[in-house]
Amino acid sequence: MQYLGSLRGSGELLGDAAPLGRVEYEFDGYLMKPGEVVASGEIRMDAAQINVAFGRRDLRLQADDGRMLEVHFSG
């Protein structure tokens, strides 16, 4: 495992059906094996909106700088 650095910023949390709301995020990225990058960190958003996100597998984070990240929430 190789540490790649941090990602911080703001963006929009998106589901397949509809956007879930604005977020602020902070992730630490790691290279697990060639071509496999994972991250751990936190997303800050309205509590009611984040409750809707738990357990879903269709979530993406559209960062304000244009990056699109696939995200999964865990407790």
C-alpha cells in the first residue's frame, strides 16, 4: 500500500435518480495494487441527506474542480 496524498474540497453528491446535496470532503488516497486506488475520509453534509446515502451503491461525488469519484459509505 502506498500513500498518494489528500483530496479536499467541495462538490455535489449524486445518486442515479437525483442529486443528494452539496458536500465538503476530505480523503486520504492509497494505491493498493497497480490500477487500484482507494480512499478513506469524511464527507460533511446535512444529516438528513447523509442518512439517505448510507447503504447505497450508486453514489458519485462530482467535485467542483470537475473530478468524478465513486463513493461508498460505511459506519
